[in-house]
Amino acid sequence: MDDLFREVVHRPKVLPISRVVKETPTTKTFYVDCPDISSKVRPGQFVMLWVIGTDEVPMSVSKADKNGELGLTVAKVGDATARLHELGEGDQIGVRGPYGNWFDLSGNRLLMVGGGYGVAPLAFGAEVALSEGKKVTVILGAKTSDELLFRSRLENLNVELKISTEDGSAGVKGLATEVLEDILERTKFDCIFACGPELMLKKTFDLSEEYKIPLQVSLERMMKCSVGLCGSCCIGPYRVCVDGPIFSADKLRKIKDEFGIFKRDASGRKIGL
């Protein structure tokens, strides 16, 4: 990872948006042509996305192809993302990266658990894993069927897809972790990969410990610099931007007094989950 980090260009590349795809009522994917990043980014890494005139925010990469197109899937959750959702083809954004570590897709039978827009880096990871001949099962969870991000994309892949919605409008009625528990009672996997709300990640961690299956989760924290200097993304002894965003079960055990309990806002104040 050190060699890759040294290759990163920390000044944003200002690029026109090549296309925008509305994925769900609250989520869009913004595409830019950026071969410098798309050629080296790996599933689980992130970029810093500059919404010019508003803010710069971290964003997982949901798509990167050999033609240089980079996809960033963004939920409208704050000022920067709300402004981004107002932009269209031809408007300019800034992108720098890639940053952080990535999913280790070792093993032959992989299980991916995505909640809400957390499925974005997992869909990218599933495509890479399948290209390497892995067998992939994906649990896709959301509050309602309208919010099932990348459902059709995953249905078109050679994955075993399990769907859950909290209101029962698609798939199993309930939480993704309830589907996870049911699957783990019957099937053995080489590794679990998860991204989504932190309470979902905590439950996934607890189940992985119970069933003794290696786990990798993607954590989200307030992030400003992305290079380990400002400390705004600290969790326990780790800085999410450089020690993460992917955390193994070994690391999660060291932050059990914080993981799944609270985050910190821009001022460093604790906020309960």
C-alpha cells in the first residue's frame, strides 16, 4: 500500500461529469473519465470528491473500468451531496486519490453484506472477485424496495443474491443481518465483507465471531485531509483514512469500546449511533 500511496496525486483533478445515473430516489452515480485513478483503484478504496464551492467529502468507488471511467455513487445526506445531486452532465467536480486500503478478496467462497448505499464498494468488489473465479453470495438490504441499490446490477452478475427490506416490499422482511444469521447457520464461507450502517456492521462482527469466519468491514468516519494528518477520522488508535477504511476483525476487537457505539462530529464531539 505504501507504493500506491506515494503514487497518489493530492491535488484534485477537475473533471466534467460524463453522465449521471439515478439509482434510487436518494442515490445517484456520477461518472467521470479519470484513467489515472480508475487504473489503480481497488475495491474498498475511496477518493476525495470536491463539490466545487461547497465542500470536499470522501466517497467510495463503485465502478472503475479499463476504459478509464470512474463511478462514484452518492446518497443525498448533507450539504455537499445535496449540491452534487443538483449537477448534471458537463458540470465539473474535483477528484483526488485513491486513498486507504482495500478488501482482500482471498478465498474462494465469499459473502458480502451491503446495507443501504453501503453496497457501492461491494458491487465493485463482487465484480472483481467473480473475474478471479470466486463464488460470491451477496446480501442486499434496504428499508424499502425503492432503496435497493444496484439490485439489477447484481442480478445480472453470477452471484447468489439474497434480498431483505425492512418493510417487506422485496425479499425477506427484516434486516440484512437476520438473513446473514440464517445463511451462516447453513453455509460456511472463507470471508465476510460488509459495508453499511455501523449498527449493521457491529451485528455482522458479532456473528462472524460466533461462527468464527474472517471479516472485513468498511468503516465511515468524519474525514477532512484523507492522508492521516488532521486526526478527524480517528477511531481508537486508528485513523480511518490511512489505517482503513477496511478493518479486519482483529482491528475491530481493539476498538470495541467505540465501534458500534459512537462517532465524532467535525468538532470531535461524541455522537451516539
